[in-house]
Amino acid sequence: MEITAELIPEEEGGYTVYCPELDIYTQGDTVEEALANLKEAAELHLQEVGPEGLKLRPVERHRICVEIP
């Protein structure tokens, strides 16, 4: 199963990472740690809810172009 990972750099250092399909947030000091923590959190979440309890949130993605003045 592939999920989306939205990385958000924090001002004080480290990263918050969000998975919109599962509505899971976690964090880490590095990109690698944040992604590993998200993988672990997603696996634990999926074990807890089981296949019949899995409700993926739809995620729409759009690409837009912006001009930098």
C-alpha cells in the first residue's frame, strides 16, 4: 500500500510529517526519521483498525504553475 507523506520543516528544527489518507501526523529530527516514524505509525494504525475498519480519506492532487516575479 502506498500512502502520501507531506513533510513540513519546523522552525525549531526537525520535521512534521502528515499522511492525509490515514489522517496520521508524526515527527522526526531528520527527513529519514520522520518518514520511518510515519511508516511505523501507519503500520500500527492499520493493524489496529484491520481491513474491515480501513477508511481511506480521498486525496485530490493538483499541480499548478506560478510565476516568480
